Amino acid sequence: MKHLSKRSFKLIIIDYLLFSVSYIIAMFIRFQFDFSEMIKYLSPVILFPLIMVGAFYFGGIYQYIWRFATLNELKPIFKSTLIGFLINIFLFEALRRYVTSFFILPFSVAATASLVGVVLVSISRIYWFSKYSKKDKKQTYGTKRIIIIGAGDAGTELLDEFERHPEEGKVVGFLDDDPEKIGRIIRGYPVLGTTSEVMRFVEKLNVNEVIIAIPSATSSQIKRIINYIDTTKVRLKTLPGILEILDNKLSLGFLRDVDISDLLGRKEIKVNLKEIKNYIKDKNILVTGAGGSIGSEICRQVLPMNPKTLFLLGKGENSIFDIKNELQEKFPDSNIEEIIADVSDENRIRHLFSKYKFDVVFHAAAHKHVPLMQKNPTEALKVNSLGTYYVAKVAREYGVERFVFISTDKAIKPTSIMGASKRLAEKIIKSISNSSKTNYGIVRFGNVLGSRGSVIPIFKEQIKKGGPVTVTHPKMKRYFMTIPEAVSLVLQCGQFAQNAEIYVLDMGEPINIDHLARDLIKLSGYIPDQDIKIVYTGVRPGEKLYEELFSKDEDFEKTKNERIFIAKSNNDILLEEDLEALIKQINKIIIEYDYNEMKNLFKQYIPDSNVIFSEII
């Protein structure tokens, strides 16, 4: 038997009495107060309401928490009443025929009693809801007062949720920029004014929290709204984008703090999952650099596509251990293998390819930190250039189906050693692919939010400590993309991969780093230059003020995916003997730490480079 609370038991008693009353009312109506007739049909007065209550019980009516109910919860009452009515008709007919004529239930009486009963029960529930919701509101309202920005469908759904959960706070009204909505009443709550008036109403109505309930809002719209709000005086929350809540019932669980990614002008990411799954499913997938920001996200998105085995390769044992545990917990039935290896160790790489017969390789292993690679240039060459050569060459030898290399926008007209080492890697892969059946692809994109070494976590940590926030230059701009966005497009590029084409991701408009820092300070509830200072430290060696996605000798063309372009150039392919000579030169530089030779190497193979050598360790 289902557990019943004291309130539910009370409702059972009340419902039994209400259906008893409804039966008596139905007889009065049917027999027009003729008591002599009524007495003949009095026997069902005990059994009829009992059966109705039983139908309610098994229909789950008493499991509802009526103080949180809406009109939708009245529907099961009507359904259970109909079932109870039918049971009564059949039961009393069977009793009359096969037991005794004492049990007679006229159809008209049963029908009328059921109708009257459902009305009385519904009224009781409305009363119950009103009584306890008022009680709860008295107990909980006043703890948090809320204004909802956006008086559309999402805003009204959010209002419903707060009505169902008054302990979460009290909505005092809406704000909307539609002039036809201003001054109107939505379910008892006023549309107070426009978003530009938000702080006036925050102060006037003692509001604690403002919620942006516009899932379709663009980044510029959100930014405009935020500019009206003093986050030092009121907490700011938002609903996620429309794609995140599509096909899901909106709930208070969707609410989150406004994040910096909301301000970055994100376009919708579309990929063909069927195409991606076709080259992943039942295949041996190798991800190098699997413990890194990009590599680990590749693993997260690949594993649900049912590869035969996913191989996690990395040099750092701790990061590989962590991602393996994370994936195994989420996908306990998947085949996952950890490999600790250095991509610049050719013998080790050759042994692994020979043993495991990889079908698809995502090569994400790299040294990415620009200032650190300026100090350690041979390590950049060793991992980013030479390591890529070994992995790509061995992949060709063992007939790997697809090979996807993760490059960077810093490879264009490189001014840093990291960027130059990645540009060399692009040339190496294009040259290897020239005589290979393996489908090679190169993916080039900019900064990703949340990656190791990204400015966002650095800024957050500096804000947490009370500042200052350090920005290299007030005019510094960068392209940004979230890690899941970038990886989704990387996987799509894997399906496109052929002839070592360079795929360039559309990253939107470049973001001013100074503006980014100020927005992040504001979202954290502080005033830039007042609560948290911003200090300009100067452009670091190897850094550019502006990043580029295409070099001057590259044309670009569209792909089937509007967010992916192909960079076309014929200057990157080396003959086999020239490629071997390049690799020998790189090895010599690494062994002898010959930085003058490294400069000559960059000038020879990357004519448009302007690499700065400084602070070498």
C-alpha cells in the first residue's frame, strides 16, 4: 500500500463524505424529494463513495501535493471519477442480478452523483490549494523578491514555476521592451516597464534578484540588459539558450548565473551527427593529448557514438587517470584504454600503432602556452612539430582511415615559437598526405573558453583574490569559442577530412580582452576600476594584438557546414626528400639547442613569420 500522509488521509475522508453528499443530492434531483422512492435506492450510499475513493486512490490522486498544484492536476480527478462511475455501474448491476435486488443503482443517479461529486471534489482541491499556498507564501515570501525580464512564453512559464515553489521567492512583476505589454497584467502580475528602468524598480520594490527570461536573446541584447543592471545591488540570473531547453519542460533548475559566454556572440552550432557517427562507430579511436582541454572533450563527445575502443594517450599520467575515471563512470560499458606515451618517441608510437590497429586518430597533443614556449623553444619543436610528424607518418604506414590534427590561429603569420611550431606541423601533415591513402584533415581555430591557460580562468582567479586583473594591452583582441562548440566542429571536420585540407572554424567576431575583463568583473558583482583594478602589463613576447585565421596566400571556400571553411594554399607541400631534410634539421636543432638555426628554419619554411626570440631557458 502506498504511503499516505496525514493530509492525504484527511482528503480521503473528505472525498468519501463529498461523494456521499453528491449521491444524496442526485437522489433528491432524480426523485424530486419523494422520500418513499428515495428509500428504495439508499443502499449504495455507503458503497458508491467507497468505490469512487478507491478509484481516486489507485489513480494516484492522493500522491499529489496540492499546494503546488495547477489546473493540470484537476484532469486526473475527472479521469478517476469516470473510472469510478463505470465500476459502480457494472458492480451494482452484477450485485442486482446475481446476489440480491437490494443493491439497485439507477444509471441517472450514478451519473448525476458522479458529476456533482467531481465538482465538489474540485472545489475542495481549489480551496485546499488556496489555503496552503497562502500559508506557504506567508512563511516564505519576503526572503527573495524577483523581477523577470521578458514577459513572453518563457517568462510566464517561469512565473508558473515560482507559483508552484513559493519557497524559492516572490515574483513582483515583469519588464519588457514591447510597448504593447507595458502596463498589462499577466496572471495577476504587472508588466512594470522597460528593461532600461530595471534599477528604478529594483530599488522601489526591494528586489533581490533579476532574471533574464529570453532564451532567444542574442549576446548584444543580453549585454545591453546587463549594462542597465548594477550587479553590486542585485543578483542577476538567466535562462539558457533556446536549444538547451528545447523539448524540455522549463523548471527553476534551468536558472543559472549570467556567464561570460552569454556575451560572446555565439552562433548556433550545427553538425551532422549521423555523418560523424558513421566514421566513429565500431572503430578503434586514438586521441592524443587526451588529458588536455580539447582532447578530453573529444573523448566525451566520441564515446557516446559507440566506438569499438577509445584509446586515451597522454604524457601526464594524472590527467589521463582523471579523464579515464570520468568517462568510465559515465559510460561503464564502454571499452577505454589508457596509454602513457610521448608523441615525440617514434619507437613507442610505432609500437602502439602496430599493436592496436587504430582506425581514426585525433591528434590534440601539443604544447600550447605561448609565453612558456618562448622560454622553451626546443620543446615546442619537439612535441608540436616532430611529435606530429611521427604520429602522422606512422598513421600513414599502418593505414589509418582518418587523421585529424588540431592546429591554431596562431599558426598564421606566426610571431610566437608555439605558433611557428604548429605552422610547421601543418606543412608536415600536408606533405605526408600527398602520398597516402589516409584521409588527413587539419582544424584551425582560436582560443577556447575554459581551457588551460585561457584568460577566463585567470581573470576569475584574480577577481576572487580581489584583483588586480591583468590585461596585456587595451586593444588586444582574440577569437573565442567554447570547448564543446569547437570539438563538435572538429568531429565534423573529421568526416570532411581529405588531402590534408585546412579547416578553419568560424569563431564569430573577435573579442576585446579589456572589455572581456570588465564584463567579467561586473558579472562577479564588482565595479571595474573601483572595486577591482585593471592593470595593463604590456604585450608579451610572441603575442599579437590581433589574431588571423587565414594567411595572405590562402583563399577560402565554404563547406557543407556554414561554420567551417577550407583554407586553400599550394605552397605547403614538400617533396618527400625535402620533408626528410626538414625533420633532420629539426632533430639537429633539438639536440644542439641551436637557436640561430631555428631562426633560419622559420625563415626558410615560414616566410611570413616574424618570430621573436627572447627569455630562452
